[in-house]
Amino acid sequence: MNADDPFALGGLQKPDAELIAAEQELRRLLDEGRDIDEADPALTERWGRIGQLFEIINATEPTTLAGCAAKLRFLADPEIGMAVGDREDDVPSMRQVLAFIEQLAGGAE
């Protein structure tokens, strides 16, 4: 079975599903985490998962405009995005978005 085959698995794959799901889970964890006391061990576990989701979002190349939007929302977020402090994988993540948009637009000028 080829992962690039749109008919593999009965054609049920959704482009950028992992990227969009990671963004949604990240939002949920951040929103729910606002109500957890800082001394609660659950908060430490939550931040571990949030870190994993950061890595998934930054490492996953978008294949749709929805995926590009998910990456850009993450990078531009005033609480967790680049304004708070650069992560070493932020710039490569932005380059992935740019490459996809340039491909849609017919290449770089």
C-alpha cells in the first residue's frame, strides 16, 4: 500500500489530517490547562504532550491550504507562537508553508 495513493485504505484519508488534528488537540489542551493548578502533576503531563504536538505541527509539511493555515495559526499565536520565543523548528515550518503556497501559485517570482 502506498501512502501517497488517494485510493489506499478505501480513499478515506484526509489531506493534512494529522496536522489539523494536532492543532485541534493543542488548542484543547491549552484551553483546558488554564483551569489546572500549577502544582498538579497533570499539568506536567499536559506540557509534555503539548511539546510533542509542537513538534508534529512544525515537522509536518502541509499539503492543503487548511494545513498551511493550521501551521500559520500556531506560529502566529500570541501566547505560544514565535512572538513568545523562537523554536529552532519555526523557520523550517514557515518555509514548508511558503513552498506549498509557491507551488500552488506556479512557483516563486
